[in-house]
Amino acid sequence: MFIKSFFTFFVFLSCLLSFTCASHGVRRFEVDQKDKFQNCQLSFKDCGSKSGSLKSATYNGTCNSGIAVLKRGTIVSIDFSFISNQVEDTLKSIVHGKISDLPFVPFPLDNPDACKDSGLTCPIKNGVQLDYLPVLNVLSTYPSVNVIVKWELQNKAGDDVFCALIPATITS
Ligand SMILES: *[C@@H]1O[C@H](CO)[C@@H](O)[C@H](O)[C@H]1NC(C)=O
């Protein structure tokens, strides 16, 4: 019992550290990378989208039955295809990660500004499908764990244009 709790705590701690460190490695996005996406549709669950909806999440790495396989030491990009019900001039991403039964831990992005270097031109239009393409650096220090990623795209008022829970697995 003690060993198990200790192990869980260790995994939690190393993830917390990796997530914090990860924010320093996020690279600038190049819009023309979008064409290079493999057809890896990620499964996701809505977690309270308020002023829009997520239509699809496509990932340019490999996936296993809709689960994103995050290979350590690689740079990956997700194509979030979404619709906003409102015109928005400010959009930011808030990302959390969750391992087993532990609470969600913040995963600060280096570039949380979705209006900057991520494929969107702000103000964004309402009622049309748009592609938001953030880039993530999967650090080699990440532990090999299954993680639920909670991705929120928020407007100026703090409402979620979309909120999605995306299962992922980190591998070597
Ligand atoms: C995925 O996109 C990122 C960011 O543009 C790029 O650095 C990476 O090489 C791409 N990966 C693949 C497998 O195309």
C-alpha cells in the first residue's frame, strides 16, 4: 500500500515537473505545416464548451485507436477544427493534464495566445469552421504514463469556446 502511494506520488511529481518544464520548449508554429498532417483523428469528449464547439482534433504524430501517442523528444501539433458562435478578438488556451485518479494539473503553454502564430487570424468570425494549430514539445524528461489532456480555448470573458478531454499516452 505504501509502495503504491509512493509510486503514484512520484509519477505525479515527475509529471508536474515535466509539464512545467515543457512550457519552455514549445516552438513557433508555421502555418504551412498544416498540409503535412497525417490523418490521425483524436477521440475527445466535450467538457463544457459554451460559446462554440470543437468539430475535430487531428494530430500530426501517431495515434492508437484515437489515442494520441506522444513520443518523447518530438515536437507535435494538433489541428483543432472548431466553430465559434461569436466574433472573438482575444483567445487563449488553458491546458491541464490528469494522471489516473489524481486531480488535473496545469500545463502552462509557452504560447497560450491562440491569436498568435497558431493559424488563426483574430478577430475570428462566428459560424465558420476554423483551424487552431498549437504546437507542443514532448520533452524527453516526460514519464511514460497515460494522461487525460483537458484543452480549453477561452474568450475574453473567460468562457470556453471549446473544452475537450483528450486521452493521450506518453511513450519513449
Ligand atoms: C508536427 O508539427 C510540428 C510543428 O509544425 C513539426 O515540428 C513536426 O515535425 C511535425 N511532425 C510530423 C511527424 O510531421
